[in-house]
Amino acid sequence: MSAQTPIIVHHLNDSRSQRVLWLLEELEVPYEVKFYQRTADYLAPPELRAVHPLGRSPVITDGPVTLAETAAIVEYLIKKYGKGKFVAPEEGELTELYFRNFSEGTFLPILGQQFVFEQVPKKAPFLLRPLLKVVFTGLTKLLVAKPLQGSLDYIETTLSKSNSTWFAGGPEPTASDFLLSYGIETLAVEKDSPLGPKAKAWLAAVQARPAYKRGLKKGGDYAYAKN
């Protein structure tokens, strides 16, 4: 490992790639962070297209391997560098499988939709903002509120049944914990956070981990946790 070329994390401020830094710190794998800043429209800069055709973050470069998509990156890193760590116990394998896919397939899309509905009125011409605020507030109630609350209720139920702090019930976090951290963090900083007590306790355990704190310092600007 000492002779290994460091992994390059192409890291966007206030982004999902913070999860990758946390995992790399847990794995104690040498890595370097290449920083990219969002544009004035809060989008990824065009320079990221030189790394990956979709021009999004996170992306890692590990020798000849260039890999995008957080879920793929997390699974790749745990499989290659985990040495048996961060793997669900047998009785938690199905829970792990579900929540690993739930994070990117259900939870984050709902939060993304909520973010868009909040931003459209703010970005619209001034005279249209009052009307659009009414329209998109209604759309949020119709299309976001119930699915989001259902997801949070299921998170609470699952954590209540866990044999440990973590989703899969083992002694340490697994891929589902790393992946869910971003979405849960974005909700934690809302003025009237909808998170339940189990999710809040889980997040406190995440943010208390030394590896998480090290990753946070290396990642720079991140609006969803304190440095």
C-alpha cells in the first residue's frame, strides 16, 4: 500500500462526493483531492467533463480506472480495499442490499425533486416569483411530501430494529450507511428538520467518527456539517 499511487477524488464542494472522502479515511487508503467549484448556477463546472463525459461529481481515478457514480465508487472501494471490513453480517445482508439501492434510487431522487421545486421560484423573474411559489409549493405537497415522509418513516423503523447503530446491524458502517449520509445530512440542517430520533442518533454517530471528521477537513466547503 505504501507504494500505491494515491487515488484521485474529483471533488465538488457541497456535494455527494463527501461520502467518498469519509469512506477513504475509514479504509486508510492514500488519496488526493482535486477540487472543483460550482458555478453561479450551482452546477458542476465544465472542467469535470475532461475527467468523465457526464461532467459530474464524484469521480475517482485509481490508476487506470476512472469511475463515476457514488454507489459504484463505494462498492468498488470496499471490495478492493476493505479487507473484509464494512461488510454486512449475514443476517443484515438483505437490509444492506435494499438500503444501498434505496439511497440512490428512491431517497436522493425525492430530495432532488424537492430542491428543484424550491429553486425554480427563486430563479424566476421577479414578477413571476409569487405565482410560481404557490405552484411549486403545491407540487411539493403533492409529489414530494408523502414519499419523503414514507421514506423517513421506513428509515426510523429499520434503525429501531437494528442490532447496532448501523442499518445492517453490524459493528461498523456498511455501504448503505456511507451512501445515506448525504441525504440525511441535507435534511438535518433544514430549519424544521423532518428527521426522526433514530435518524438523528445515527447521524450523530456518523459525524462523531474520527474518519468522518478527517474527510470533512480535507473536503473543504460543505454546508451540511460543521468543520
